[in-house]
Amino acid sequence: LLTGSIVLRVDEPMAFEAVGHGRGMGVIATLPSTLEPTASLVSSKAREAGKEIAINATLVAGAFDAFASGDGARHDALVGEAILKLSPQGDVLVLAQASMARVVDALPAGQKTIPILSSPRSAVSHLASLVNSSKETSCR
């Protein structure tokens, strides 16, 4: 028996957050199988919010193969290049895979000119707010 449980799709808070940052969305993925679903989710959240957006969906060629073969440095360099290339073209960047989140931490602060969102950070932040809200409600 589960009482008060929360079920959360890990990339949904990220997509919702992205829509709040403006109209120009960059979506970056290293696998085609995650690029389209993530772009579609962002589009869906924009429709729910009544916002019109433009999505620049970009597949980072070679990055997943590098990651899968154990060449994390090459993966990170390719993803970092894509982030730097897309940043001037939009209001926010969405990373379609959790494995890319570490690249953001390695970028110098001056190169992070727009919000760069990843599902782990957005999901944990959203979950924390849900838990805190639940605690406040149960204390009343």
C-alpha cells in the first residue's frame, strides 16, 4: 500500500521549466532516440502553457559513440561544442540525456550565457518542492 507517493517523469519538470525561459529552445541529444521525444515533450508543455516556441533540435554526432566506448573526454568536448554553438541562438538549452549534465559544470561561467537545463537537476528541484509543499500541507 502506497500512500502519498509521487510518480514523476524525470524530464517533465525540465521541459516545463524550459518553456518559462522564453521562445527559442535548443534541444541537444547524443542519440536520435532521445532527440525527438524530448523536443516533442517541450512542444507539448508549451502548448499546455499557451506559448508559441521555436525549437532548434540538434544531434551531437559521434558523442554517444565516444561515451559508449569509454571516451568521456571526447563525449564531453563534442557536447560542450554544441552547447557553445547553440547558446547564442536561443533563450534556453535543454539537454535530452542525463549523461550530458556533467558537461555544463565543466564550462566556464562566462560561457553559460543562457540557462542550460538537465533532467536530473530539474527533477530533483521539482520533487523537493513537491515534498516541501506536502510537508506544509500535512502540518496544517
